[in-house]
Amino acid sequence: MKHLHYQEKTSKLLTKKLVKEILNDPNLIDRVKLEDYLMVALQVRPCSILTSLAELPDGNELGKKIDETAHEDVISLREAADFETKRQLILKLREKLKKAYKDVVCTSPSYKAHMRWAKELDLRIREVEIRPTIHEFYLFKDKETEKKLEEIIKIKEDIREGAFRSPSPSTPRTYLIYPEDLSRDYVASLGELLGYPKCCVKEYMENRLSRTVNVEDRASSQIKEAKKKGDQPNFFAYFVRDFFPCEPSCKRAVQVGKQVYETFNKIDSRLGELYVECLKKNLETVENYPELIRKHEEKLREFKEKETSVQLSC
């Protein structure tokens, strides 16, 4: 990551008033404020990505409202007997969920706040629909990054289309959901765009391609093994959420984390303090990832038992 004259840039961008306003805004999660908006605005990383509804503070509430609008359609789909009727109902449900997302989410204070802060911080947003009720927001500043992002999104779409059209029986379910994780070009390009150290991207990529090493298990085990030896993992290495350093004290990752902390702290000590909390939470999350995944899979199984796999196919 190239050196930037942070203090000069930040003094022009973030006034005390603006810092106070974003810190007090309840419509954005704190880590989203720092890791997705401010880090990109300050050019500490070229691009960030966040997911709606999962990373909206009122995501659960908005999701329930969407579910209510489609409740009767889901029941009709579950009771449909023949394939053609099911197919038509699925298409109808997809369109209804799309409209519900637009009506419920896009009019919500939290969604509008995310759009407003992008404008306030001179950021561009590229919103990508993953499923009718799941969207990804990519935040970035310049046209060069936008061009790279569009190329990556196209690679991802092509990979998913190919994987879903001709799935391999031997491919694990995880890679059927995220087949792009098996593409070196995609992983390397996205890692660079998100500001991850090359060594960490390489380790992640090798883990995924091996199909025998689970990235989340590896990262969690590294932390636990370090603690057993009496070594405390450096939380600066976990400089953004859902990032897996190649090792708990990766020098390059630690350097990025410290650089971000110093940048925030120079602007306002409250930003520095809040970022340290995010770092510690990121470390804790990676350490507990296997258990979090297990709980998530349990919820998915319960969901399937109650609602069948119909909604997932939408």
C-alpha cells in the first residue's frame, strides 16, 4: 500500500463537525462507518464492500417486513403440486421480493443514511443484487477503481452462471454458493481492490484451492495455538472484518492496521478508540469463526425444515 500524506488529506475532508455527526448517526453500524466509509474516503483502502440487509442496523426488522409481504406467495409455492406451477410462482415471488426490497429497504432511514454519507464523503456506490433481498454495496472514490470493480463483478457473474449451469457433483456446497472463491484471478483481484496484503491473499487463495484446508478453521486455529504458547495475536493484523491474515501477527497486515489507527487518531481520538474496539472484535470473530459458522448452518437447517428450500431458490 503506497504511502499517503494522510494528515493533509484528512484535514480537508473531515471537519470536527462532520466527525461528530457520523459518530452520532444511529443509522450506520460503527464498524461500517470506519471500515467501509472512512477508510475508503481517506484512501487507506481503494474499495470496501458491505451487505444489505445484514449490515444495516435495522436489517432484521426490514427483513421481517419483506417476509410479511411475501408470506402468502411462499405458502402458495409450497403447496403447488406440478413443476410448471412452481416455476411460475417462483418467478412471481422473485418479482414481489424485488419490489418489496425497493419499497421497504430503499425508503428506510438506514438505507438513505448510507447513500447520504457516501455523498458527504465524496464516495461512489455500486449496488449489486445478489438475491432479490440481498444486495452488496461497493464503496470507492475514483474511476480507475470503478473500472477494476466492474471487471471483477463481471468475472464473478460469469463464474456463478457457469457453476450453476453445470455444477460438478464433487464440488462442496460452499463452493456452489461461492464458486468465485475457486478462481485465482477473482480472489487476487478482489483482495487487491479491498486493500489486503498480497501474502494474506495468497494464503487465502491456496487454502480455498486446496479444498482440504478450511480458511476459517486455519485462521481460528492459528490464534488459539498462539495463545497456547503464551503469544498474544496482534489485533492490528485484523484491520477490517472478515479478513484473514496469513498469520496472527502478519507484518504487512499489522502495518496497515497501525497506519489506519494513527490516521483516525490524528483526526479525532474518538475515532482511534472506536477503531481499537473494532480491531479487537475482528480478532475475536476470526477466533470464533468455526463456531459461528456451525450456528449459522444450524439456523439454515431449521429454516429449511420450516420453509423448505423454496425461498433459497429465489
